[in-house]
Amino acid sequence: MKINPYAALKSTTIDKRTGEPFNPYNFGKSARSGKMKFSASEHVFNGDNELNASNKVEALSKIKAILDGTQDGTFNVRTASSDIYTDSVSPEESESILREAFASGPMSEGFHQVGQALLNPIKEVIDYEGVFRKLLAPRTVKAGEVVRYDKDIFVTGYVIAEDGQTPQSTVGGKYIYPSEFEVSAYPSIELKDIYRAQYDVLQRMQDKARQSIEYQEDKAGATMMLAGGTVSNTISYYATLNLGAFESMRYQIERHRLACHAFVIHRQEISDIVNTVSTQVDPVTRRELIMAGYIGSILNAAILTTAGVNTYEILQPGEAFAVTSPEYLGGMPIRVELISEPTNEYYEGRPRRGWYWWELISQVLVNTDGVSIGQKT
């Protein structure tokens, strides 16, 4: 029986001996119940993995039925890009795949594929959680493309230097050419821990890599904002982060005819919001604060909270800033998306293996009118 690797019926059509899915049985028009009628002898794909269809109309009908089946759960689609976290792989199979990949060496295809499979979840979480991927407009840059941003001749622009830490100002000229800096993470694990650990090793490595990459991106962005926030606007000092403090930061931006888009605050300032702002807001917002422990927005602007102890802290307690919309604030050109390369430390005398994650990005603040800083006294 020819096995098709791209589609399989659930449950009863899995070969207990090999674990491989069968080529699904062919089907015709739906029955009165709405379910598809399956053939008892013919399959959807022939021996050459081609659709069993005599004409284009029949082929399109079968393709539609397959797509409908993947939506309602009749079929379970498997592709070459499926990672080890899909529902079709049990924890035991996942552990077996992991150990086989580590045992075969970092230059093996299996080890490389595991590293590539970890990339998508990391990218998705960084896009969702990374502070400055929400504040700056991301932009994919092609190989060899010159990155240039238009700048008002009366406004100072800021970029992050190639070291990924130092903000550089651009006063004159109409354009800004941002420097590019590298962001990397190298989570690794000792071979003995692969067999001793009583937790998900891959999940832990993902978390460590994500935290490191997020921190480097957000730390660079925060440094740039704190440097550019005093060029056009004055610092708003406050004893307690209340509505008056938020309004003071917002005013510094909106007096330039820009809309305040978001506030970025340290986790410690949530205490002020709980103790002070909760008595100054409407009942709906107060209930949100009581039920969820935080407010998602205030004064029609989102609140983004940073947190981290020592290594992963991008704002110090008492620091806060407000920004305008990404399209009026700046950009985040991405020259090279996050990539993965397997590594080991055998040559250094340490039995450790892991992956090296790396990306090449820029960060640019083209409008210092659009950022204002708050500081607790």
C-alpha cells in the first residue's frame, strides 16, 4: 500500500507496526448526514502520489474536500516543516527524537532540524512580547539594500551603534542611515543533563534564548529612547505614578501635534497604579485592575510593563517613558531574520551542545518629538 506523507485519516488508519499513516481512502460526494462517503478499495492518491481524478473538475473537488477535512478534523495534515511539538508526536517520541539528535552530533541533519524547529516559536513569542517590536515599525531589509530614513531637518535623530548599546545622534541632514548591530543567543546544555533532566530540555533552551534576544533588543531600544527623550521634551518628574504623571508625559508629546501611543513603565510602578490610579479611574477600568492585576491602557494609550532582575532589566525602578505611534516614531530594520546554527564545545574540553541563534537588525528614532521621559523623584 502506497503511503502518502501529506494527509492521513485520524485514529484507526495508523499502522501499529510502523507508526506511519496510511494513504486515506478515496471519497465522493457527501452523504445526507453531511459526512463524506469513503471508498472501501480505492485511495485518494495513487502509487505515484497523484490524485485519483479523471478530470480537473474532479481533482478540484477532491482538493476542496481534503481542505475541508483538515478544517473539521477529518484529516490530520503532516508536512515536512512540522516540529516536534505537534499533537501527532507523543512526549516519549519527542524525547526519543531529542536524544537521537544530540547523540548523532551537532553536524547531523537531525540536530540541525531540531534547531530550525525551535526558531518559529521563538520568533512568534518575540514578536508578541518584545517591547520595541511594538513601538518601532519592523521592516525587512534585502541583501545589499541601503537603509535610509527621512528626517526632519529641525529634529535630531538617534540610532544604536554597531555595539548594540551606544546611542548616536544625527543632527544635520535630511536622512538617517542607521547602523546595524548583531543580536545573538547561545543556550547550551551538558550531555549528561540531557539524560538526567526531569523537565523539557528544549522548552528550557527556547526560554533562555528568547529572554536573551528580547533583552538585547529592548535594552538597546530603551537606551535610545532615554537618550532621545530629552532633546525636544522635558523630563516629567513625579513622586507617585498617578494620572497627573501620565498626563504630563502625554502632554510633552501631544503638544507637537502627535498622538500618545503607549507608556512603558517599570514593573515596580504597578504598585502606584494599584494604590493611586485605581481611585481615579472609571468603574470598568477599576474592575479590570482588580480582576487582572493591571490596566491594559490609560488615557487612550497602551501600558507596556518591563520586568527582570539584574540581567534582564531594561528600565530601572522609577523610569518611564511615553511614545507616539510607530509610523511617526522610528523603525526597526531587520537585515537578517533570526537563524540557527548547531554548536558544541568539545574543542574547549567541555561536553556541551546547543544552538547559536543570531540576527542582524537596526533601531532608529527619527522623531525625538515623539518620546517623553518620566522620572520618579
